[in-house]
Amino acid sequence: MRALITGGTSGLGAAFARALAAQGSDLVLVARDEERLHAVAGELAAAHGVTVDVLPADLSVAADLARVAERVESADDPIDLLVNSAGFGVHRKLLDPDVAGRRYAIDVMCYAVLVLSGAAGRAMRARGHGRIINISSIASWTLQGHYSAIKGWVRTYSECLANELRGTGVTVTVACPGWVHTEFHERAHIRTSAIPAWVWQDADPVVATILDDAAKGRIVSIPGWGWKAIRIGLKLAPTSAVRAVSRALVRSRD
Ligand SMILES: NC(=O)c1ccc[n+]([C@@H]2O[C@H](COP(=O)([O-])OP(=O)(O)OC[C@H]3O[C@@H](n4cnc5c(N)ncnc54)[C@H](OP(=O)(O)O)[C@@H]3O)[C@@H](O)[C@H]2O)c1
């Protein structure tokens, strides 16, 4: 078994790498920071006796993305599990005329997911087995600007891909976590002091649930009963209430 994980050096991606290496899976890790990639790869290889390859790449750069897609689709040393975890928070206003940051976010969190999932889907379908895990967010059911729009796309796209691959032996699982302790919030300069401690989850149990759901062939994975309940609340609540809660969440970051 070999898994390729984008964003495999930090947060959820690193937790996938730890969990899969502990299960004896060989890995290919993708991220921009080459030094950190080698450090994480060395630690996992030493701890679990697995082979960990590194593929430094900025997924917003066409040539880098093409190299990663080629590795995903390669028939030599096939990839059995693709995890698209690379991502970050975005909270520029939608009306901000400088769209470069939002374009970058679409490139990394939508376009790269489209290209890599397509490459994995084709290669896995030809072999008759494989798994794809894409990381969306509970924010995909809220209206928190560009980030919600991106994660909404990831969720809908992944569910469509699961439908397209139904019956081929290839499963697609889209994970929709709530707030998880990672580098995400610090990197995006998101103030977290107002977020109650009880809503936070640690990356390792979140990833254990996602891997379990993926093994069961579940298409949508929401780790944690609290977040499952919040998802049901968001589904049952009037849209006007979801809009109001979303506005309050966005205001809390301004
Ligand atoms: N943490 C949460 O509360 C939470 C909740 C729901 C969903 N999510 C989603 O979970 C995913 C993982 O986030 P995280 O919380 O684990 O954040 P994190 O700890 O900041 O990890 C982000 C990872 O993505 C990589 N990355 C970022 N930009 C990249 C690029 N342009 N090209 C290649 N790799 C890139 C980073 O490595 P380099 O910097 O070296 O490139 C790092 O390995 C994201 O898609 C995020 O939207 C997070």
C-alpha cells in the first residue's frame, strides 16, 4: 500500500502520514517546504520502517502540479490512496479588488484537487481499486466568504466524483472537519481566543475517523458527534439563520 498526501508535513496531512505509516503504508509527501518534507519523511521512515518519498511542490504552480499528477497516475509504484489535504484559511472580502490571493486559493484547494483526483481516479479505475480522500470543511455548509465557497466546491465535486466512480472499486470520501488544532489558524492570522475549547479537536483522532469512514466507503465524513450535530442543525435551520450565524462568524475575525 502506498499513499500520496498533499500538505503531508503539517496538521491533518501530517496526521494522515503518521497514521498510515503506523499501518505500514509507504508514503509520498507533497508540500512546498523541502527541508520540512525531508525531516518528516526521515522521522516516519525511522519510526515505522516504511519508505517515504518527498515531492516538493507548490500546487499553485502549473509545472509542479503536473509533476505531482504524473506521480499520482504513474503505473510504476502505484498510488493506492490519494489524500488532498494541502490548504489554508482565506478571509479577504469578496469585494476586495485584489483577487490574486483568492485565485491562489482556488488553484491550490480547487484546481489541484480537480487535477490530482482526476489523475488518481483514472489510474485507480484501471486497476479496479483505490481510495481518494479530499478535505473540505464544516464551513462548506456555512457562508463564510471565499473559504466556504471553495470548501463547498470541494464537497460537491467529491460527491460527484464518488458517483462517477461508483462500481469501479474506487471510493471517494470528502472529509468535513470542524475546528482542528493545526497550524491553519496561526498561518491565516485567525483569532481563536473567542472559540470555546470544547469545539476543538486534535488532528490524530480526526484523521482516524476519516480513515475509518473511507475504509467503510462512506462518501461524507464528519469527525466528532458534536460536529455531526452542528451539521444537522445547519441542515434543519432556516437559511436566514445560517446566513446570520455566518455573518457573526465573519465579523468575529474582522
Ligand atoms: N485546521 C482546521 O481547523 C481545519 C478545519 C477544516 C478543514 N481544514 C482543511 O484541512 C486542510 C489541512 O489544513 P491544516 O489544518 O492541516 O493546515 P496546516 O497545519 O497549516 O497544514 C497545511 C499543509 O498544506 C501545505 N501547503 C499549503 N499551501 C501549499 C501549496 N501551495 N502547495 C503545496 N502544499 C501546500 C503546507 O506545507 P507548506 O507550507 O510547506 O507548503 C502544510 O503541509 C486544509 O485544506 C484546510 O482547509 C482545516
